[in-house]
Amino acid sequence: MRWTVRTALGSALLAVLLGCAGLEPYDRPDVWRTTGINDSNLAAMAVRPADLARGRGTGPADGQVVAAAVERLRYGRVKPLSDGNTGSAPSGAGLTGN
């Protein structure tokens, strides 16, 4: 009798687990697929389609400005950000100095 109950429970469990295979979201036919979406989004975001194949340079850069900002950060002389309500930066927020 015990063997019959175990076999029945095992069979029921196996049937339930095999039925779960159809619930995989990527295998279901009624689920939206993302094929080609990344390419479409990149093309929509590109102002110049040639930029997708070949990038553009950034132009000349001033390493001293960046180095001065890192130095201010290291030595605790960070300048406050603007509150965003005014059209000008706070006093002393130039790129050089302290």
C-alpha cells in the first residue's frame, strides 16, 4: 500500500513539474520579444547615423582644469554647486584659484 501511495505522489509531482516547463516566459508564444530593439533604440538616439559606425573626437581638452578639480577634491577645498535658481555660479566658483 505504501508503495502505491509513493508512486502516485511521485507521479503527481513529476506531472506538476513537467507542466511548469510551459510557464517559461521566454518560450511562450504570446510574449513580446526584444529582438532588434537595442539597434532600433541606438538608431533613434543617434543624431548623426555615421556616429554609429565611426565616432567623433572630443576636440582639445585642458588637463589643467581637470587636475585642479581633482586637487581641490583631495585637499577638501571643493566648491559649492549652484542652487540652480540663478543664472550665475556662486561666489568663488571659477575654474582656477583655491
